[in-house]
Amino acid sequence: MIIPFIVLALILLSGVFTVKQQTIALVERLGKFHSIKGPGLQFKIPFIDRVAGKVNLKINQLDVLVETKTKDNVFVKLKVSVQFRVLQDAVYDAFYKLENPLEQITSYVFDTVRAEVPKIKLDDVFERKDDIANAVRREMEGAMTEYGYGIVKALVTDIDPDHEVKISMNRINASEREKIAAEFEGEADRIRIVAKARAEAESKRLQGQGIADQRREIAKGLEESVEVLNSVGINSQEASALIVVTQHYDTLQSMAENTNSNLILLPNSPSSGSDMLSQMVTSFAASQQIGETMKKRNEGLELKGKKETIKLPPQR
């Protein structure tokens, strides 16, 4: 009597099953689709109904690696990540219409990427990867909705050109940066040269101004010295000669104070100082006389030129 009850209990228990959250169970009766069961405790008729399968409603991701060439004939590998899910109101289509949905999605990704990438150059692939991803999403949304799948997002997560191409791109980038660095260095050198030239010009200007001021003061001192000597009866030639002789001996004294200087003294007699003074007076007097003679000669030539000028009468 116990055995029949055990068998009956097992039969009844076989008609009870549970469905997890975010999962849909499809029940077939005698081989034909009968109903869809949601999450929780569910029942079916033993030996007549069976759970044909369960569909996950969570978002899934499929990574597809596609190798293709660009417009400039560079082969590149793109990793496209497709996020998709089964539409809750189209569970029947998702379960019964596609034998292998992952292969179907992969085929659409290959077809779209190999249609879009050959239209653009390699450099533009990196900049327009979002356009490629949007193209994949648009193409798949129109095709996979019919089979009960919704495309959440498509992403181009990796772009991998050939190794030699990457080396060339890095070399080009390094050359561009070296070119920019050289331009900046040249500009810096130009600025330094201009600044140095301006500083030297300012230094020369100030140095010249200092020398001019120094000579002006020396001239004033000499003028005052000549006036003092004139006041005691010494004429201008003698005063100038005396000042030159004094500067000559001052120079000798300054050179004697410097132990590292070499001084060459020409042979002279005790009367050499008075002879130098006499020679200088004679030289200054001769120079003054020559100047006055040249001045009178120029004035005479100008006067003669005026006399020889003939004014012709006006023509009638």
C-alpha cells in the first residue's frame, strides 16, 4: 500500500518546477508549444508537459574580433563588443526562430564592419570608431528585433593595426614632435640672440655716453686749467704743452705703480723735459698758424668766386 502512494507523490512532484528571476521557461505539451512560465513556483502536467527550455532576460555581451583593411590598404583588427538581451514580449521568437543567436550576431558584426571600415583611412578609424559602432547597432537592431533580440549597445573596444604599421605611426609621431621641439628651440635661440643684442646695444650706448661724459668733463677741466695758466701770463700754446707734459708724467707714474707692466724708456738727457715742452709749444703754434692760413685762404676763394659771378641781362 505504501509503494503506490510513493509513486503517486513522485508523479505529482514531477509536475512542480521553479523558474529563477530574470528567466522565462517555455512549456511544450505533447511536443507543441503550450505556454510561457515566469519566475517562481510553476506547475505542469506530468508526462504530458515538459519544459522545453529557459531563456535568460539579462543583458549579455558578445565580443567579436574582426580583421579587415582600411581605405589606405592597411590591415587592422577591431574588437567589437555587442550588448544584447531577449525582449520579454518576444521570448517565443527568440527561442524558436534562431538555432544559434550568437553566430547570427557575429555574422552581422562581420558584415557591417567590413562594409564600413574600407571606406575610411587608418587614422580616421581611431577618430570615427563611434560611427562604426553606431553603424553596427543600426544594422543589428533592424535585423535582430525580428528574432526577439534587442541590441542595447555596440562598442568598438580595441583597434589593433599591424605591428609594423604601429612602429611607423610611432616614428611619424616622434618625428612630428621633434619638429615642433626644434621649432620651439629655434624660437628660443632667436629670442636669446635678440635679447643679447639689445643688451649689448644698450651697454654700448651707456658706455659711449659714459665716455662722452668723461671727455666732456676732461675738456672742462682742461679749459679751466688753461684759464688759470692764462691768468698768470702763460699763453694758450704754452698752457696746452704744459698740460700734455703733466699728463705724460702722470702716465709714467701710473705705469710705475703697476708691478706687472713693462715700461720702455727711450734714451734722453736731463733737458729732455724742457725740450719736449719747447717742441710742443712750437707744434701747437705751427698748427694754429696753419689753421689761420687755411681759414684766410678759404675766405679769399669764396670772395673771388663771388666777384667772378656774372649776371646776364634778361632776354627780350
